Amino acid sequence: MAPAARTLAEVDQDHWRPSVNPWLIALSVIVPTFMEVLDTSIANVALDHIAGSMSASYSQATWVLTSYLISNAVVLPLSAWLGNRFQRKRFLLACIFIFTTSSLFCGLSVNLPMLLFMRVIQGIGGGALAPISQAIMMESFPARQQGAAQALFGLGVVVAPVVGPILGGWLTDSYSWRWIFYINIPVGLFAIWAIQKTVEDPPWVVNSEPGPLDATGFVALSLWLGCQEVFLDKGQEDDWFSSKFISWPCLL
């Protein structure tokens, strides 16, 4: 029996190679991923300063972390569809722009509601950075080099949470808590420039059809992820199931 005909995407995947050195592409996409993962931990040490500056309690200030993590988790499962719908390079650049711009407004926030709103926008921009960056990197390398590329990518993801509290504490003590957000601006601008110069979409991405979005499933998944994030992040503060505010998200 003759073997089944190979699809055009499979043929393209065997022969296509980026015009730029793939290691430069890897370094370009690691920068926004490092920046996004850094932001999950850099604000932890500044919560007391944020609370004092915004005339809020420490418990209220912890929503600076929770709001970011919720919006981040909601966007994450949608990143593959959006990457195929708008093409990965364009979508990645848009996410970095949203993340960088919202970082500026986080630093300029005059009250806690404004800061929380901008953190939600920042999480929306940052949620897709890691998966889209990793997809671009893996498609840029031949199969024999993908293990080494993954190790480099993993190094950036592992180092960022370690550096976050140290850098956040130094910036807060030496300057202001607002600089934990301002520091993203030059990094984001550099990432946009580097990705614009190095990254290109492979032909199977350019010609792909994303298919319809399961809106009902996405809303249900977003609601579940948001509720579970609130339950896990706020449960200890409110004594877990003794609080109705914590019990209901868990049941959902």
C-alpha cells in the first residue's frame, strides 16, 4: 500500500528555516518571557509600600498580585488560537506592547483601583508571552537542537522568580515601588525591537486557519480559573472554608 500523501504543512516544516540565526531568535523571545515571569514575583516585596502609598490595607494591596495572576491565567489557554488567528509574531508584538504600556500606567497609578485595573491589563498582555515565545523558538530550531534551546528557555523561566524579589526590594528601597513597573519599559521596548528584527512566521502559520473559537467553553474555563485563583490566593487570609467569599469560588 502506498504511503499517505504528506500535507503541505509537513513538507514546509521539514524544509523551512528562518533567515536569522535561531539562537538570536531564542534570545529575543526569552527577553519578554523573562520580563513576564519576573512580574509574578517582583511586586511581592513592595506590597507594604504600595499599601502605604495608596492608603490601603495590606490585605487590599495583595489584590495587586491576585488580579495579575487571574488575568494571566485566563489568557493563557487562549494564546494558541490567538497566535494562529493573528499570526504569532504580530500577536507576540501586540502582547509585549500591551504589557509594556500597562506597566507604565501601573507606575503612574494614583489610587488602588487604577493600579488593580492596570494590573489586569498587564496580565492580559503577559499571559500569552511564554507559550507564544516558546512556540516561536521551537519552530526556529531543527529537531536536533530543540533540547538545547529548551534548556536555555527554561533557564530564563527559572531565574526570573529568583531575581524578582531581590530586584523588587532593591528598587523599592533605593527609589520607589513604582520602579518595579517602570523597569519593564526599556526591556519591553528592546524586546519589540529585537523580535521585529529576528522573528518571522513559518509558512504553516501564515497559511493556517484557526477555526472557530469555542466561546462557551472559554467563558466557562475563564470563570473556573479565576475562581480557583481567588480561592488559592486568598483562602489563607480568610480562613479557607469558614469564609463564604472563599467557599463559593471553590465550589464553582
